[in-house]
Amino acid sequence: MAIAPHPDQLDVERINLAVYRAFEALDLPAMLALWVQDDSASCVHPGWEPLSGWGEVRTAWESIFANTESIRFDLSDVNVMVSGSLAVVRLIENIESESGGEITQGRAMATNVFVRSPTGWLIVHHQATPIAAEDGDEGEANTTLH
């Protein structure tokens, strides 16, 4: 017997996709609007120290957007779990980015945590870890931009 998806699953999927579309567009205001803006916000970009609190998270996004010429995400293996006012999205980020004229390709396993707010779902935590290329090569996701 199949289990019916949680009623909020499509909303969480839509907001999760909006996070990546804001990133691809290098649209800082759109990205910031999708985040919880208090001390509960946290983020771990590949190769970075953990960021804790809205100030650190916001500063990191400002830096990433200022230093990224372009970035594209092809998301795969997306898994959404919703329980009450908390949602977790696990996925693979297939990434192509450009910075300083250098194009980098890689993959990362990401976990995005969302909380329900009075205005809708907001991301409260993002964590991405480089993983080997799908074909088994030693390639890793870019560890400086994301």
C-alpha cells in the first residue's frame, strides 16, 4: 500500500527549488527572502566553517553572490520529508559554476531544513558535502563557491 504524500510536500518542493533558482540567478534579495532571519539560521558550505546565526549566513551569501559569475544546478535524487512545522529535503546537487573565468563542475549531497512560518516555509539550515562524480571519477563539488 502506497503512503500518500504529506499535504505540504509540494509547497516544500517549490520553496526548495526557489532557493536554487535564486542562487542560479545570483538574486541576493530573493535568496535572503527565503531564509529564517534569526539566530536559528545555519549553513555549512563545502570547505567552509559552519555558519551560525542570520548575520553569518547573510554575509556568506553576499560574498558568494559577489564572487560568482554563474552557477547552474541540476538537482537529482530529491527526497522531501515533512512532519508538522518541519521539513527536510535531501538531494544531490550537480553543479557547474564559473568564477574568475574558471569553470568548475562537481556534485554535492545537500540537506535543506525548512520551518513553517506565518508567511510560509523558510529555509533554516543548508548543508552541502562534496561527493564523487557520478561516473566514479574522483571529482568533487566546488568547495569555494557553494
